[in-house]
Amino acid sequence: MSMVMPRERDAVSPESAEPRAAVEARLRRRDLSSRVRERLAMVKASLLGQDLATITAWTGRSARTVRRWLEQFARGGVEALADAPRR
């Protein structure tokens, strides 16, 4: 099974991702860490049609970082954006 890399203009495909409403609902939660909130905002922006360059500009993150989180979301949904467990 080959993995399709997102294009810069179409980072998260609405057909393969959870609906925008699920992302927005998660963003309304008060118990989110700032890192997860930022990742969800990246996904929401992509679902709204913002391109990779625009998302990198307002987040201050590299294209590689933004692309990685959008790919994580495409593979595993909202749950894939969580921080890894720490010791």
C-alpha cells in the first residue's frame, strides 16, 4: 500500500480526513495543550483551503513540520495529533 504525500496546495484531503466539525469541536475544548491546539488549527486551516505556505507563515513552523502534522491527521485523525507519552 503506497502512501500518498500531500501536495502543497491540498495538504489534507476532506475525503480522507475527519470532518471539519470534529476538528472544530476539539478546538473548543479547554483542556488542550497549546501544542495540540496549534496542530488542530493547522488541520482546520488546511481543511478550509489554506495552502502550505500560508499555514507555515502564520504558525512560524517549517513546511516540513506542518506537512508532518497534516499527514499524521490524514492517517490517524484527531487522535494522531496528541503528544507522545513522556516519562
